[in-house]
Amino acid sequence: MKFNEAAVFKWVIIVGIAGASVIGSTLLTRPLVGALWGLVLVIAGSAYGIRWSREWWRNARDRPGGPGHRG
């Protein structure tokens, strides 16, 4: 599987900013607030990942060599 370097860099930046926001909110408020913010970010990321994987799987079925391809 080939990865686009620009896309990977974008996700590294997004994860870094999310981590920095969790650390910042923990330092500025109570640790519970930072933990809850981190949990919200993990749930949002998981929902996005599930949605993306379902879309990818649907599209992969139509490609030659994909699962269930009839050609």
C-alpha cells in the first residue's frame, strides 16, 4: 500500500495539535477536563475512522482485485 507523504504529514500535524490541546487544557484547568477533552477527541477520531473505512470498503469492492470483484 502506498501512502501520500503530504496526507501523512497532514495527519501528523492534526494529531500533534490535538495532543497539544489536551495537554494545554490539562495544564490550564483540572486534569479531569483534559482527560474528558482527550476522550472526546478519541471518540470523534474513531467515528471518522469507522466512516472512512466503511466508505473505502464499499469502493474497494468495485475495483479490480478488490474483495468480491466479479469481472
